[in-house]
Amino acid sequence: MAKLTLVVMAAGVGSRYGGPKQLEPIGPNGETFSDYSVYDALRVGFEKVVFILSKEIEKVFRNSVGKRIERHCEVEYVVQRLEDLPTGFSVPPERAKPWGTAHAVLCCKGVVDTPFAVVNADDFYGRNAFRSMARCLSEKGENVGTLEGCLVAYNVERTLSKHGPVTRGVCEIDGEGYLVRIEERHRVQLQGGKIVSCVDGKHWTEIPPGTFVSMNMWGFTPAIFPELEARFPRFLREHVRDINTAEFLLPEVVGELVREKLLKVRVIVTDEQWFGITYQEDKQEARTEVRRLIEHGVYPKELWGVEANPR
């Protein structure tokens, strides 16, 4: 079976949240979402972790989260920089935010050479989600040169925040369980007992309960890197007018590849309860949920204690 790698995207700026969510402690001993994701991943077969960081938080992240995890598995760090651009392009003077999730994954080229999963550093996915992903990636075996993908999808009602609207990737899946298209919906929230989203800033549309959405838990083979590398210059050329804010996003690239019939993405539906911290008010609820999971024996109180070594 091929060695599996977990890639954790931790370079976001947390503009809505007001700070680096990837460093926010949610466990009783200061554990972050990344700690719990890695712990779950190691328990179901992943062996290596790659953290994608910004240069602003690299030192503090490595000295806190990194040091805890390095004792239990192979860990590498990649820094996502605005200067990491194709030949002939330069950083726009007013550009401040990272180039987006597809660019983040592209930064791992040369570091990841096995089937790998990608997750956000500020989301809690649940162990069964990692187990499903590990099973899907393991089926790829050593065939790392073939362009294939997996996506763990959640019921939309299990991904909402009580404290404000969120953005979700609504998935259309065919009868064989493969992704047909993914559409980003903005301002997804409960309104009058229904789940709705705002499609154009003015009009609202209902999202039926049971609709499957992406929470950026993707699986790929290393064959994705040449595609990302080839499409990034095109993105930069197409977004000259909004180059200071446009983002090279993983769901959009995957959607393109699926439409062009270059990539088949198997969708694995999970019944896990997602939670995260989009807003400051979400933080206490996340901590309460982690305490509940500890009380039910899902996690030890000392996550990285000797007796809780997941390997």
C-alpha cells in the first residue's frame, strides 16, 4: 500500500475571524484543529504530514503545533509566499492576501510524492472522514502518475454556523458517486427554518437538507501538480483587473478538470458533524464539542500523551 500524506493548509489570514485561526486552542491543553486532524489521520493510516504556512506564523506554528506532532510522525513545512509566481509574473504592489488554496497545494510540489489528502487547518472533520479518505487513497496504490481524486462531502445542515453566514461548495454527484460539478454558494445560513444562500447579492435560493457540500477535504495523486502549475499562469492572465483580490481556488480548478473530463473525483459521503471557527463566537462551541468528545472517549484528555500515541 502506498504511503499516505496529509497536507494541512494553514496559511490563511483569517480576515473574518480577526486573527490566525490555525493557532486557536480548542483542546484542554492548547491543542488546535490541526492537532486533532493529524491525530485522526495517523490512527487511520496516514504516515506523513505537510503543513502549508505563511511566513508570518511559521516560527510560532513550528514551535507549538509542529513540535507536538513531530514526535509522532514525519513532518515537513512549506511556506506559501506571494513571490512564488511563474516566470514573467511579479507580485502586484497592492496584493496582500495569499494566492488561494490551489496555489497553496502547488507549493507542495517536490515535497509530496504519494497519494495525499488536503484539509483546512481551521476545520474539524471527524475520524470517520479521515478513515474514508484513507481507504479511497489507498485504492490508488502505487499508481501515483494517474490523475485521480477523492472528496469527502458533508450534509449541508451539519456544516452551518449559528453565528453568521458561511460559504460552501455545493456538489452535484452522478449515479456512480462521482463529482459532476461544484458550485460555491455564499452567505449560506438558516433563515425562517430553511437553509438558504444568496446567489447574486440580492436574491436568495433554498438549499435542501441533505445537499452534499465540500469542506475542502480533497484527495489527490501527485499528478495534480502539473495541472496546477499549468493553470496558474492562465489564472493570473485572466484576473488582471482584480489581481489584488482574486484567488486561485482548489474547488474551481477541480471543477474545470472535471468539466474537461481530465479528472474523475469520487465523492465519499460522511455522516460526521463538522465544526469550525468562522466567527469568534464559534470558538466556545468548538471547545465544548471537543470536551464532549473527550468525555465520550473519542480522544484522550492528553492528546499527545505517551499513552495516547496513535501509531
